[in-house]
Amino acid sequence: MLLPAAFVMIAGPQILTSIFLATSEHWARNTAAYIFGAALSITLTVSLAYWLTNGHTIKAGSHKIADVIILALLVAAMVHAFLARKKANPPKWMGRLETASPRYSFRLGFLLLGLFPGDILTSLAVGAFLASHGHPWWHVFPFVALTLLLLALPLLDALAFGKRGRDFLPKVRDWMNTNSWIVSEIALVFFIVIVTSSLVG
């Protein structure tokens, strides 16, 4: 369940930003700041969904209603990913990433992973799923950690392979810019299958 949700979180401008930052002038500091901002916003959103859902499921005594709400969130995320697929060109603000500062990178990480519509829906779905199925709150951290690991892949590539790795990243960026919505849709389908199995089981 965590892996498809984490893929949805980073597919799109989130991983594109990480790639841009990994090829920027101060790539190590910028990427670290970006990931730290993402960690804060993801943890806050997932935790909020967990605590809100946990209170309601205790009163209701059943996770069925929560699963229906989660399915609605996932379908909304699929619709958003499909509608956003035509935006083939990166947003204009990405042009600033080559000369970005750690402060700007932190702000981007916090906003992109915490306020981007697809990520909000996915984070809410994950938090609600964990709460409604009786998982303790700390189970949000494997999801957060997996999402951050995927976000850090461009940085890890640059650290492991140096200039050769950074030269390869633009090719990955171009592919993701064209196909990220497909990755999101496939991952969301897996997530929906898991929640549906729980609902009918």
C-alpha cells in the first residue's frame, strides 16, 4: 500500500523539482532543504488525516465508512492526474531552480508536497487508511520515509555517480515530465484495489 501511494506523491513537479535541484549550483544543500520541507508537510497532512479519522472510527466502530471516503479521495486524485497530464512543459517557476537557495528549496518542498492537490488527496487517503484499520500513529513514518527516499533518488544518483550521474538526470527529467501522470494512475489503481479489497472483505 505504501509504495504506490509514495509514487503518487512524487510523480510530477515534485520529482522534477528534485531533479532540477540535484543539477543546480548548490545541489546538495538545496536538495536537503527541499526534502526537509517535504518531510514536514507530508507528516503534518498525514497525521492530521490520521487523527481526524481515528476519532470518527472509534465512535462509528467500523472502518467501512472511512474506506468509502478513502476511495472517493483516490478517485479524485486519479481525475486530477488525468486532467493535469496535458501540462507537458514544466511550470515557469522551475526556471528559478538552477539558482535556487536552500531557503527557497525548503519552501518548495513544504508547498509542493503539502499543498499540491494530488498530494493532499493521497496524504489524506493514507492517514485515513492507517487510522481506520487500527494502525498506530507512528505507522505514518514508513510512508513518509519511503516518499522522501524516492524524492532523494536524484541526490543519491549525483552522490554515487558524480558528474556522470548529474548528466543523466535531465534525460530522466524529460521522461518524467511526459509520463509522470501514467505512473500516478497506475499507482493509484493499485491503491484502490487494496482499499476495495478491505472494503468488500
